[in-house]
Amino acid sequence: MRNLLGHRGPFFGFRGNSLNAATIVLIVLPAFTCFGYNQAVAGGVLTLKAFVKTFPEMDTIFTTGAQQHYNSTIQGTVIALYTVGAMFGALSCIYLGDLLGRRRTIFLATCLSMIGAILMSSSFQFAQFIVARLILGFGTGGYTATIPVWQSEISRSTHRGAHVVTEGIFIGAGISIALWIDFGLYFVSRSSVSWRFPLAVQIVLSLIVLTFIFTLPESPRWLIKQDRVDEAREILAILEDVEPGNAKVARDIEEIQRSLAIAGTGSWLDMLRMGKERMINRTLLAVFAQFSQQMCGINLITFYATTIFQADLGMNATDSRILAAAMEIMQPIGAFAAYFTIERYGRRKLMLCSAAGMMCCMAILAGTTSNPHNKHALVAAIVFLFTFNVIFPIGFLGIPFLYATEVAPLHLRAAISGVSVATTWAFNFLVAEITPVGFDTLRYKYYIIYACINAAIIPTVYFCFPETTGHSLEEMDRIFEQSKNIFDPPRIAKELTNKRKRGMDVENGAKVLVVDGDGDKADVEQVERKENQ
């Protein structure tokens, strides 16, 4: 804290791991808490009397018949505009992410998000509320596509997973905070404060991001791409906590420049072509990771938790809201588990175990809710709803954002991240639209669909997803360059890891160099002497 308040050096005097921690606390925490908060907060205010009094066009509480059906359609469309805006905000990063750089893109997107929140919480006219939802969504899509890229590019390979996966902790925390605030204000539903305050809370989080984003380093990889090598060298040295002339910094710059020289700096359309670097292969991996996050079943549980407890499990309105809010506390717990295990067990194992666990939960939910008169089965259903919320974030809350940045080459990293995050929002919208119809027509069988989707995720990850743990972003380029088909990357990544464990030089296979825990190379003889002492 002394550094933050009193040190006049660059980045508050933080270096190395402490600088990475500062980026997490000052940017990632408020931004992704805000993201999670927005995922849940609107659903709680829609049923408040003060809200429907202000916006009778979305009143489904005090209307019946054809008018209720019409209002329900309007309500669903207006709420979904946030998702549509976010999808286009993420896609805008295909162009803006490299044009403006990581920090300026985050700043611009956060500004738009804050403007949307101000307009939404101060709305008196229906048209203003509609425009606010679109602006809020556009900004949210922009920063959720860019922050993981920025964070992965300023993290060491040995800590990158743990750093980026913290996003999952904050998303879960944001969802939980929103539901508890909604629940608390449920009892003062006649005052406009009951809906204006929850919609305005996120403004504080956005202000934190805007205050600190330019006090933290720009991505050195983006700077090298812009031929600003001296600036990149200074930042890499600070991130590694070494002097700018250190050999490790020189190697990193050489490796980044090599990757750029091989891949070139072509159009964003390159990600739709295969080529030697297997660009479309990498894009599809990033997209499938985000597809899995949305289609595993988490959204039907998050969006419709209160409805599931109340309509399907026969609980009263108050108890349903309490359980729905309590259930979301499970997500940060699962995300913490991912934080402590991702570098030890890798991305693939966490995704595989998580998909298998979610598949079992969905199958059990189908069975336990098939007979609404069996009280013991309904209690079991509640248990597995909570269990699902613990299992999901271990493999699919923060990891898809991370994985998209790891498999993408530098010159397309912003573009591929933008497309993958846009995929998140597209399927988010799809699930929100089809779930009411799915529950109404299929009832308990609707869970079986998601059990089957999770079953399909398991072989896809196992056979097609290379392990990225411990590999630098530039090493991932080499893994795909050496691949001939979609099944090669996992095998080549594993061989590269085994070479490193045997003390082989990962570049030429000679047993001359090893890579230590911080990604530094050292002589094998020196390492052996240390081990024998």
C-alpha cells in the first residue's frame, strides 16, 4: 500500500509478481465483478412494483392474457439487447484491439459501459432504457474481450493461468452480489430506489477501472508489434523484475519478433484460413471453449434459478430468492479451486473433469425433477443444483477466456478473443431465449439436452485441445506450426512438456538447456550440480 500511495516510480513502484497482483486488484477485479453483476442484476428488478410502474411496457406482474404475453415479449427483447450490444462490442475488438492497444480499448469500453449504467439507472422514459441497455452491452463486450488478452500478455507462462482464471472468481462474486442486493431491495419494492440503486452500483466499479488503467503497463507484445521495442523492453524488465539488459528480456523480445516474422501482420481475415500456422484451427478452439461455457447448462440455472425453485420445486417466492442467491455463492468457491489447481493440473484436466461432473449433474437433475410429487427427489435436485455451481467454474468460468488468448497468435490475439467472446454472448442470448420454451414443452427432459452437450465436450477437449500450461505464448505458435491435423496439437504440446521435464532445449531438442520454474533457461550441468548439493 505504501507503494500505491507514495512511490513515484513507474507503476507505483510495483515490479514482477506484485505488479501482476496490482493489475488483478485494480482492473480485473472491478471489471469482471461488474460483468458478473450485470449478468444477474436485471432479472431481480423486473418484478419490482416501482420498476413496472415506471416502465409499464414491461409489466408482466399486473397484466393478464394477451397483454401479459405482449409485455413479456417486449421485456425479453429489451433485456436481451444488452447481450446483442455485448456481442457487437466484442466483435469491435477485432479492429480496435490492435488499433488502439489494450489499455485504450479497455478504457473506451469501460467508459461506454459506465455511460450505459448511468443512463439505465436514471431512466424515466422507455426509449432511454432501451438505448442504455445497448450501450451498456457494447461496453461490456469490449472490455471482456480485451482484458484477458492484456492480462495474458503481461503474465509469465508459469503464472498466466492462475492470473487470468481469477476472472472466474470475480464473475461469480458479481453474480452473487447482484442477487443478494436484489433480494434485500425486494422488500422495499414501492420506492424507485429499489431498482435504480442496483442498476447504479456498477458505476463505482467502472470508475475504479478508468482511474487506474493508464497507471499500469501496456502489453509489451502489442508494443513490439507497433515497433516500440524500447518501451517493450522496459516493461518486460519490470514484469520479470530484472534489468532491461538482462538476457531473459532479450530472449523474450527475440521470440516475440520471431513469431511476428513467421505469422506476419496480415488481415484479421487470416483467422478464417488454415495456412501453416493453422489459424482457423486455433480460432475454432477458442470459439468452442466459449461455446462450452454457455451451452453446458449454467445459464439456464443462473437466469432461471428463482423460477426453478419456485415453479418446478414448489417453494415460496422468498425462499426461492434466498436459495437462488445462496447457490451463486458456490461459483466463487469453485473458481478459487481453479485458481489453486490450474497450474498444477493444467487446463485440459480441469475442463475434462468439469464437463464430466456437469454431465452427471444434469442427468441427475433430469431424474430427480421427473416426479414433482417426490419430495426426497426434489431435495436431491436442490443439492445437485448447488453442486453444478461448484463444478462449472473449475473448468469453464475463467478458463475459456484464458484459453482463447493462449492459442491465438500475437497478430490475431485481439481478433480471435473478440470472436470467441462474441460467441459467448451469442449463445448466452440463445439460451435465454429458448429456455422458457424448453422447460414449458420438455420439462425435466430439457436437462437431458445439456447432459448430452457436456458428454460431447469431453472427447472434443481430449482429442483436440492442446495443453497450454507452462508454455509461453510463442511456444504455442510453434506447436501449431508443427501440426498437420486437428489431432496433432495435443500430442505435440505433450511432447514439448516431456522434453522440458527431461532437460531438453525446447527449440532444438538438444540436451543443453532446461527451462526453470520461472521460464528461464539454465545450463543442465549447473542444475545437476544444484540437485547433487
